[in-house]
Amino acid sequence: MTANRLILSLSTLAILAQTTFAIAAGDSIQEAQQLVNDLCATCHSVDGVSADDAFPNLAGQKHGYLVKQLTDFRSKARDNETMGPIAETLDDRMIDALATYYSSLPAGK
């Protein structure tokens, strides 16, 4: 690879990395809302306050607690026939987005 091609390749990678970071930061709220609508709202509701006592309230929970629970469901360290398959579809970024979303909401009653 010539020096010019190497410089062009490295420059392109740097621009892509910056663009991806900017998109990820700007879209994290929208991504979290989409994940909530697609995966969580049926049981935990969009506002994180469950209508059914069978499902825990997520609103106002601590970020670290939510990350740990979702990570444990994903790794099967915590076994649950409903949450396990859902959590298996989540990557670390998605888990962080969901934890950020629900921890930012006012706690339910």
C-alpha cells in the first residue's frame, strides 16, 4: 500500500469513527425509545410503571442495577423464561440505552 493510500484509508477510518460516535450519541434516546416500544412496553410499559404486579416497575431503578439484571438474563446467570430470550438479543450498547432510559424516569408508585 502506498503512503497516500494509507493516509487516505486512515483518514477515512477516523472520519467514520467520529461520524458513528456522533450518530450513536444523538440516536441513543431514539434507540432506547424504539427498544422500549419493541421489547419492553408490553410488560413494563413505556413509562416503566407496570400495570400488572407480575412485572416489576423499571422506572427510577438505578442504572447499574438495570444493566446487571439485563446482563445476567442475557448470560443466563439469572434464569427467566421470558426475559432470557429477550435479553439474548441485546448487545451492551442496547442494555446501556435501556438502563439509561428507565433510570431517568420518575419512580413508580
